[in-house]
Amino acid sequence: MAQQLTFRPVPAQEHTGTLHRRRITPEAGKALVILGHAIEYLADEYVHAGGSFSIGDAEVQAMQLLMALNRQVYFECPEVHTLRQRCWSWLHPRTA
């Protein structure tokens, strides 16, 4: 049974710190691929039609919506801790 995603726009500014690797599930991977293709398709069609990127344009807003959903799917995947982080938390359990 497919899991229903609820959409919550995630601003790009919310994730400006250091990026950690993520463990991407097969379902999330498929969603990221589909969203990436949709964003690319909309951008290509927009440029091919001669559009100029303006914030009030519906096509630009659609691309921004898809990009926000893409970020949401990615950032919901669990982080993969480095060997250093795992060793640190094992040696210092109170500070982890």
C-alpha cells in the first residue's frame, strides 16, 4: 500500500547548515526522481516558450512548489551518521 505524503512547504533557508548524508528509502528515491523530472520538464517547457522568470508567474510558482516538495521528501529521510559521530557518541554517551 502506498504511503500518502502530506505537503508542507520547506523553505530553502531552513536548511542552510552543513548537509549530512541521508538514507533514502526506495519510495523516497522514486519520489525524488519523479519530482526531479517534473521540475526539469516544467523548466524546459517554460524556457522553450520564451518565459522570463518572474515570481508571480504560475509556472514559476508550480516549479517552486515542486522544489519545496522535493526538499521535504529529502529532509524526511534519516541522516546517516559518520563513523566519527558514532564513535563520539559511544565514547561520550552523555554528550551525544
